[in-house]
Amino acid sequence: MPEFEQLLSSAEMFGRSERHVTISGEVVEVTPTFLRTAGLSKFVKLGDCVATETMRGEMLAQVVRIDQHGVIIKAFENNCAAGLGSKVRLVGAIELSPHDSWRGRVLDAFGRPVDGRGPVRGGEKRYFLDSPPPSAMRRTPISKPLRTGVRVIDAFTPLCEGQRVGVFAGSGVGKSTLLEMLSRSGGFSVAVICLVGERGREVRDFVEAVASFNPGGAVTVVATADESPMMRRMAPLTATAIAEFFRDAGASVILIVDSVTRYAHAVREVALASGEPPVANGYTPSVFADLPRLLERAGPGEEGAGAVTGIYSVLVDGDNHNDPIADCIRGTLDGHIVLEREIAEQGRYPAINLLKSISRLADRVWSPDERQMVMGLRSMLSKFEETRDLRMLGGYNAGSDPELDRAVAVTPLIYNALRQTPQDPPSVAALEELAQRLR
């Protein structure tokens, strides 16, 4: 991707004139969260980029609100040193030109390299960051199983190529570790990783861990917690556009976004700055409109293209799995994997609640016998968990309930068999391995 100056593309054509015209305005209001400009209202649309003169040179900003009195723009940098009267010129829509050589590189939300390995090469085809998803009726049906190598997922919530699944967890429950394990799956040809709002010290560790298991190299897009909400909002869009490039080339892509909740937080910050009112837990209506648009772009491509398997981590606030963002995302995805703090406190990792996790495409993976086996094990686990308090109080007598006796005897063996750390080898046939351990 070109450097910052090259991102400032030529201005749009004005009217029917054959010559290029620079459309510009000036800053008339400066606040900590946005700038108001005059002179651009009739020439811009939401999402357009503008270049603003500052004491440190031109800086990019984006149009977030338009009215007859002016245009509100929000800078991509935290400290935009623009003042009253600063010139603002229209740049246009943000585009990317991904290239196969981007594998193994670490990029920012603009597609600029941040790994110190020099510039990246641009491809021939341009991708808009807000591209629509493939047509619903032209998408390839999902049918191919995807082995992740994580035993508990392959056994109880198996995935398919092109599926979109959410990993729901509070902070410090092992969410990032599980995503790292999923990124090692050998069932895809390209990995695209997006780290949104992560702590800076964790980025390098995560990138190096993923790279050691992906010889072809993963494309990593990073917007750390200290970056502006504009950059954090744009990073998942950039990563999705890169995944779409590889999908259109026929590749099987895994797209991991950690976390989509921080993307929602960034969208909320931008929307509040533009004057949008909050409607649910401080979230604005645009948050609930932008989330499905982002998530729907993953999935199978049209006939002849590849597929994007989307893994989205969802950071539930206060361990509340029913907060508005979690509800919105859960209803959009094709499955959800729930991590719980109580399970992590028991030292059982991955800390997945098997009874609350589900894959909506599991029936396309299981054979009839496997489905019967998993349903039987789920029933046994449910019996064990719903009587946990009763047994702790001494209300259980062995021999009075044969089903409960079997659940008490077998469930600890199931939990122990499903333990797995990043250092363990990936699972090859999860259900067969589980059956052998139980025997």
C-alpha cells in the first residue's frame, strides 16, 4: 500500500468539466472530538475522506455528518492540530489494493506496513472498505467441514468452511489464546488477523505465535487501544477487504477479528461525536446497523470464488452475555462459542461452556451416529451440571438414579479429555479421540 501522501488521491471530477477541480472548504469549529467545516456540504457524502491542513502537514479525516450549515469531520489521528480557518480539501473514498505479497506483513488500518520491513506492493484491483456482501442467491452453499484442531470445538461445535462464529467471553478468560489455537488450523490457505483495541505489548506476541504455525504467512491488521476510534473502526473493514481479495482469488480464508466489541465501541464514539443519540446502553442506532453489514461480508463467495470463514471474538461487558452488542452479534452469526469465568477458575481450558455453545451448521458435519453420540453426551453433561448444587449439599445417593450415576462417573472424564493447551498437538479426529479416552 502506498505511504500516507499517496493515500491523498486526486480530487473527484466536478460536474461535466473535463478538468480536475479541487473541492475545498475551511474549518469553522474545533472541538476535542470533531471539526466542523464550511464550504463542502454540497460536494461530499458520508464516508468521504478529506485532507486537513495542520501545523504538522496534511492529516486525513472522514465525513461523519452533513447538514446545510456545514460538514462534521473526524480525524484519523488522536491529536489533529487543525485551527480555525485551516483549509480542508476533498479526497474521496478510501480504497485498498491488496496483493498476494501482503502475506506475513503487519499493517495498520490504512494498509500501511508497521512491521519495519519496508513498503508493500499494491495489487491491480481496488477494494472499497464498505463493499457490500455477495448476493445471497449467488453465494456457494456451505458444505465442506473445517477441522480446527481444537478438540472441544471439533467434537461439540464443529465448523464448516465459510461459516461465521463468535467467541463470547469476558476479559481474562482465555479468549485470545483460543483464537491463537484456531488460527493454526490447517483447513485454510490464507489467514487474515485483525487486532482491534488490543494492548500494544500483546500484538507482537500474537503475531509471532500465529506466524510460527503459518508458513505462508498471515496478513495482520492492527489498531491498538491507544489509536483513535476512527482507526479502530476502520481496522476490521480493512481486514475484511483483504480477506475478500483472497476469497475472490479462490482461496479458503480464515478471518479472525479480536474483538468486534471494540469495533462497536469505536463506532459508538464516532456516532456520538456526530450528534447521534444513544438508544441502548449508550450504543447508537448506527452500531446495530454497522455490525450486520460487517459480519455479512464474511462467508462463502459467489460461484467460482473461495470462502471467508469468520471467527469474531465478542468481549462481553461485565460477563453479561445478554448485553445489546452480544445479542445483536449472536443473532447474526452462524454459531457461538461461550467461554465462562467459572470454568477458567477451575483450571479447565479452553473454558468453553458446552451446554451454551452451538454451531448452527453442525448437522452438515456430523454423521447420524456422531450426532447421536454428541446429543447423548450433552444430555449427560446437562444432568451433571443441573444437579451440581444438590450433590454439593449431600442430597445425592448413588444408586437412586442410574442416569445420574452414569453422569457423575463419566462427565469428569469428558471434561478431562477435552482439556487442551496451545502447546498440545492439534486434534485430528476429535470424536474418535474422545470415544477412545472414554473407553
